[in-house]
Amino acid sequence: MIGPWVRWERHAARRRLAAVRSGQHLPGDRYACLVCEHDWPCQDARLALLASFNGNRIGLVMYLAAHLTRALQALPDQHPGMVVGQILYWIPRRR
């Protein structure tokens, strides 16, 4: 029997491979885009996220907050303020 971390790593590897093949701009292990290798979310990922959440700003923030917790664990050598800026500060403000 394999443990949950092994299953997660296998799932993540399959997801990364599928994302690269399909051209989706998803985050890698070090929160760089798998396709264009810019910091995630790159411009294309931001556009895709805005389109997929279709005005649901709270849902988008919750989704990115989950990524933020993973990014803070994946990038322990970066300043937390820089990671927050990379993942959250691009979200459009309410009017």
C-alpha cells in the first residue's frame, strides 16, 4: 500500500504533464508557469482565471488563497510579501 504523499506526487506529475501538453498555464513546483516559465500566475493564467471565475471575485480570491498557502510552503527562501504580491495583488479592485 502506498501513502497519500506518493499518490499526491503521482497525481501532480500527471497533472503537470497534461498541462504542458495542453498548453494550460498552471503552476509548477516552484510556482513558475509550466508553459512560459514566468512567475505564476502569468499574464495568460490571469486572463484565464478572470474568464473562468466570470466576475466571482470572492471565489477567485479563495482559489488564489489556497495557492498562496502552497506557494508559501514551496518557496521558503522568498520573502512572504513578495509571494503574496505575486499571487494576490493583480486581482482587480472593486469599484
